[in-house]
Amino acid sequence: MSTASFPEGFEWGVSTSAFQIEGATNIDGRGPSIWDTFSVDRVETCDHYHRYPEDVRLMRELDLGSYRFSMSWPRIFPDGGGEPNAAGLDFYDRLVDELVGAGIKPYATLYHWDLPQALEDRGGWPSRDTALRFADYAAAVHQRLGDRVRTWFTLNEPWVAAFLGHGAGIHAPGRTSAAEAFAAAHHMLLGHGLAVRALREAGAAEVGVVLNISPVMTPAQVSDPGRRASEEDAAAVARIDTLVNRQFLEPVLRGAYPEELLPVIERHGGLGHVHDGDLEIIGQPIDLLGVNYYAPLVVQAQPSEPADPAYPGSDGVLFCTVPTAVTAMGWPIVPGCLSQLLGRLTREYPGLELMITENGADFVDVVTGDGIHDVDRISFIEEHLRALRAALDAGANVRGYLAWTLLDNLEWVDGYQRKFGLVHVDFATQRRRLKDSALWYRDVVRRNGLAETPPKRPTLETVAAR
Ligand code: PNW
């Protein structure tokens, strides 16, 4: 096999999430979510709720074989419980039919951060009851869609939802308590485990979870991964790795919290929310781990540094910026980290099947009459696909790659300024236009791999000449 081609049957697609694209927040019985409450921006976004046939056609046009979308819990349970809202289920029924009709394999995510506000009002994720309600929700949607959706992801990026939402307070629901963040994380994990059980009992073919895995390293290791860190820096790296990665990987894949995390939770509200038997539920076998990778976390020891509220117990750790290329959001671009992290998962959890469920970048696109020129996005994805190819060579078992994302959309607190789409959306008219990256990605999909020689990065003159 040439270095640029991918294994036969490798899956190519895109990911999206309900709150970021659907709009239509007030119709067909949908209740408010914590993001409707928290968002300062308008939430109509891409109106995918009404335009899904066009969006599925776009995916078809790009020859994509797989699509990960999320379901809006408050469409199905507007009040958090009781009987499911049939009109909400109908929407996903239509969407799944449209996908299957187009030959696109659906991957459903049950929770991409839009908790029903009604459940937040009853305590939200810091309350154990939310985990039980999550399992009921999983069973209800499976009952309606399980004949066509084979693969179910429970949670998307529980670290972000728990710690940015309850620790740092920069995501919904905007709480700022380390104790609540750890309790929320545990109840999300418990909800995952209970949902896995419910889905298996209902006969689901495959079940998994999606984690944001950020390789953690010192500034020197960004350009020289083999570089040895000082003892202090290595300890700083390990602490952050435990909070972001191992806090979720270890319970799900080994049924236990990392030993070194327990005293940290103990110091922030205690372990009272962890009941006997919880870790057995959380650690039930899964079929597939979804990996979202954007950027590494770069840290070093700095004794005077106070803890960052997104990382309780991180006092003495400095988060660093490094002189690498960055995306418009300022996230460092380090494609090699993708190979590194796939290698690590393969080594530490042998036999685990992986899927890249998000990878992509926001850039300022050049929008002209003749097209949308996003060379930076093409280079970003191209370089990450080369890193993924290297990881496959080294033995990682990766089923597919889903780019983030199909459409420019509502990027959470950053609103509409951030552009992650392969497809440009004019929010005034809802007109969709394929960007250069979409056309380039279609070639990758058709070829099942990259061109032997990377496309020459266009210079300013060649962009202007087009
Ligand atoms: C992911 N961080 O979010 C989400 O799954 C998407 O919904 C989102 O649009 C995409 O990445 C781009 O941001 C993240 O601060 C948000 O570490 C924040 C972080 C990581 C991922």
C-alpha cells in the first residue's frame, strides 16, 4: 500500500451537533436546553431542522459514507422525563431515513452538551438523577431508531461539558465549583454506563463514547517529542493528563479512576457521589472509542501559579503558548500529536477500536464570487491525515475519520465568528456553498487517500489569479 492510501473500507465523513446546526428551538414541542439559556447569541444557526434534505444532499455530493450527528435531548424530553415527545423523535426518524436513503451510515451521539433546562433546574449533572434520566432517554431513542442506527455514542467530550460548564463556568450551565465539576463528570460517566446497559438490553449493535483526548507536553516536547522533561515538568504534565484524559479513559476502559486522581477529588468536595458498583457500570465493555483531536495542551511547572478553574488541583502548573502555527482561535497546529495519541491509546488499551470523530480547524476564509478559498483548512486536514496514516502503519486500529464539520455553525460561546465548516453558510440567506476544502476532501474520499505529493500551498498570487 502506498503511504498515501488508506485501508480498504476506511470510513470517511463529517460530524455535527444538534445545538450548533438545527435551530428551530421553539417548535414541535422542543423544550429549552441549558445552551438556549446560556447563549448570548441568536440560536437559529443553520436551520438544519428544516434544511436537512439539502444537507444530506451535500454530503452525498461529497461522496461521504459516514455521518455523526447528535440528538437534542430536549426535543425528545422537553420536561426532562415522562413520555417522549413524538414530534421530536419524528425529526430524527426523517433524518435517518434520508441518510440511509443516500447510502450514508448514521452515527448517533446522544449527548452533545444540550441538557434539557428542566433537568438543570432539578440539579443538572451534579445530581445523580440526571444519569438515570439519560438512560431512559437512550432507551427511548433506540426504540424508535435502533432498526436503522447501528452505532451509538453516549457522550461527546464529557471533560468539556463537566469542567468548562461547572468548573470554569465558560460553557453552559455556567457553574463555577470544582466539587460540582467532579460530581458532574462522575454522573456523566455513570449516565454513559447506564445508557450502554440500556442500549445493549435493547439490542443495539455497537456502543461507544467520544472523548476529547489532548496530548499533554512541555514546550520543548512540541517540536521534539522525545525530549526528556525535568522531574517537575513531568509531574505537571502527568497531573493535567490525569484530569483531562485519564479521568475518563480509565473508568470507561478499565473500570477504575486513576489512583492519583482520588486525593484531588477528595480535596474538592469529596468522593461521596461515587457509590459502590458505579465503576462496574461505567466500565462495561464498549465497541468503539471516538477520539476528538484538535491540539495539544502545553504545560510546565511554575510553583507560584494558581489553579486554573477548568483544571481543579492544577496549582503550580503554567499553561504555555508555543511559537507554532495556530488556527484563528489560537489553537496550536501540531499534527504529529495525532500519531502520538493514537499510538498511546493502542499501547495502553490493546484491542480497542478507534475512530477519529472530530478533527478540523477554524480559519478566516477568503470568500469571493468564484468560491471560498480556505487553503489553511486544506493543509490542516491534509497534515493530520498524514499523521493518521503514520499511526495506522504503526498498528493503530482506526475505523475512520470524521472531519469537524460539515457547515459553518454556532460555535458555542464564540457564536458565528468561528468557521469550522467544509461548507460555507451565509446566515442571512441560509445559502450553502462548498469551500475549496470540501472539494479537496471529496478527492481524498474518492481516492481513499491523499495524493502522493502534497498539494503545493498556493501563494497569494495564485489565489488572486483564480
Ligand atoms: C469540540 N477546549 O469542542 C466540540 O465537540 C465541538 O462541538 C466544537 O464545535 C469543536 O470542538 C470546535 O471547538 C471543544 O477548550 C471546545 O479544550 C473547547 C475545547 C475543546 C473542544
